[in-house]
Amino acid sequence: MSKFELKLPRMGESVAEATLTTWLKEIGDTIEMDEPVFEIATDKVDSEVPSEVEGVLVEKLFAIDDIIEVGQIVAIIETEGGAAAPSIAEIENVYVETVAAVEETVTIAKETVAAPVQDYSATERFYSPLVKNIAKQEGISVAILDTIQGTGKEGRVTKNDILAFVANGKETTMSPVAKITATPTKTENNPEPIKVVEEIAKPTVAHQVTRVQTTGGDEVIEMTRMGKLIAKHMVDSVSTSAHVQSFIEVDVTNVVNWRNKMKDAFEKSEGEKLTFTPIFMEAVAKALKKYPMMNISVDGDTVIKKKNINIGMAAALPDGNLIVPVIKNADQLNLVGMAKVVNDLASRSRENKLKPDEVQDGTYTVTNVGTFGSVFGTPIINQPQVGILALGAIRKIPAVIETSEGDFIGIRSKMYISHSYDHRVVNGALGSMFAKAVADYLEAWDVNREV
């Protein structure tokens, strides 16, 4: 038997301490790996702290409401075997991104209109501060919260339970019961009274839905939490960066022909579909390596030149929102490796199964607007990066083909790439040369290339 020291992980550069709000495990309880042991609160975020080992809780070193400094030992877990316990640095690397993602989620309350106050003490069921905080931001009533089936100890609702409830509970197949909650009096400026209709969800539905309708048939729909975060991120980016665009038409006939020739054999040998995306990502990674000053971020009056090339891949979600998983060290992947990573991230994005660290630390972003038929676009930079490339639809068009024997007209597969970049630190020459490097790589694609 050995003992593992569960310490308070680092939660961001500006956070030095936290308050212990809840013990989720008692002395003698068995703990699974990654299972939450206690909850903490800071001025920015409430969060659960998971265990990095399997074992039994044998000692608690702090009581509820105690202040704990980062790095202090909070609990002792007895484990099987004599393997050395992970270091605090290893714990931090795993946990810090989780806290960052949760922090981004819960702070949306500070920028949005406050929802009606819910008294979550008016129930005998226990809810952690984190769960109650998420419920408040989503406008989930106590009655609806009480219907969520918990997977935690003694049926407690965990963070994952309520987030899954929010993600999957936006629609219901049950017919709601509508009632008129207010009928304003007819006035001079309002000749026809507006009826405010509230749809009362039955207790077993996934989410309470509120709509406001006018006599003209308009419907007011509140933005989702992710929608609010995206909206704020976009507005902040436009107000931060001086956006400039460069557009280049690319002849991708060789790429299209090669991919059509290789895709069946590739899927058979690698078990992966060969789409155009990994090919484009390979081209972008090579261009970033050639022009490293596109692989930077801005921090105040300083520029940070990134060591790693981590390409964000904008992916549309089924609910209409957007997420950007990151291909880490993209320049070190061959085409097979790139295809596997791209397909995996795209699949888990749609299934809402991405890990927090898989949407962090991007240094440049690519978005495929051609998926939806757009010829080109003017994407907004993903802060704090300085560039984003939009891939337009591939189209067969008549084009002039130059040869040693003269020019002639032929059918070619072409597309536009649109490069948005931050003119504070990227001038037009660099922005255009980078886009041209991507185009040159694609146009020079070897049709006899082996995977």
C-alpha cells in the first residue's frame, strides 16, 4: 500500500488560493480515478477537484470553509502497490485546462442580464455550488433541477450531469401546456394588447422553455450559454484586432485528382476517410513553418512567437454553435497522422466529447466555409491569435492553362482561400505571402505521391 497526496492544483496565474466548499467523499470511501473528491470556490470559478489515482480516502486535512493555498495537501488517498505518486506538476498539467474551461463558462453571468433568482435551498436534495451556479445561469428552476437524474454519490447531480442536461435538453418531443401570464392593457402606442405566453414544461421534459410572442408572430429566443460566449468572443476580437483580408484563387486540380484516386485505398489501409481537410491542414502547417511570424500572439505591447504550431480547426455543431478543437504540433504529423487527428476531433466535436485541453493553446485557425457552399469568407480572428484562413468551396470552372506549347482553355478545380490577419502586427506583405505559400503548396501537389 502507498499513500497519495491530493493537493490543490494551480488554477491560473492570478489564483493563489481557494475556499473548500464541499467534501464529496468521506473517510473510508473508495475513490475512482478522475472522480471528484471535493469542491472549491474562488473569486472566478467554482470547481470540483478530481483524484488522479484509485484508492481509499484515509485523511482530510481541511474542513469546509477553510482557505487552501495552491499546492497544499488537502487529502490523503491510500492506493494499491508502491508506485510513486504523480507530482503536483503532473496534476496541474491535467487539471489547469479543465478549470480554465469551466471558468470561461461560468463567468458569462457577469456579462449577461441576470436571470430571475432561484432559491435552491427550497429543496431537500443536495446540490454542489458548481451545479447550482450552472443552473442559475441556464435559468433552470428548482422543480426542473429536481428531475435531473444524478450519477454521483447517493444520486447527486454532478457537473457532467447538468452540462449534459443543458446540452441535450434544448428540445422536447412532449407538448407543453401554454398559459397566458400577462395581458398588457391596450394603449395609444399599443392598439392591440401583446400577450406574453409562457410554455410550462411538464416535470419529465428536458428543459423549461420560455418564449415571448407578439401579435405579429415574432418569437424571442434567448441565446444559449455557448452562443453568448461566442458572441462576446467575436465582438472582443473585432474591437481588439485591425482586421485585413487577402484573397487568393488556388488551382487544386492535382489535389482533387490525387484524393479521388487514393481515398478508397487509404480508407482500406488506414481505417480512416481521406477528406480534403488534412491536406489543407498540412499545407497551412508548412506555411506557418515558413512564415513563423504568423504563428504569434499579441500581449499588450509585446509579441509572443510561438514555439509549437497548433492549428485550430473550426467545427460547426449540430445546434448551430461553433467549437474550435486544436491539432497540436501539426507540423510534426504526416498525412496519415493528420487525417486520424482531424477525423477524431471532428467526430468528438459533434458528440460533445472533447476534453478541455483539446480546445486550448491554438496558435492559428482554419475554417472551412466551403462546406456550406460559400466561395470565400472574411472570418474573425480567434484571439489572441493573429490570423485565420477560410477555405472556400471547390468548384469546376473554365480556366486558362499555360503550357510551353501555348495557352488553352480547360476545366479546372479551383477554390478561394481568404486570409484575415491582424494589421497591428501583420502587414499586407506578410499576410499575402503566407496565403500564397499555402496556395503554392496545394498547386504543386504531386499526383504520384504515396501516402
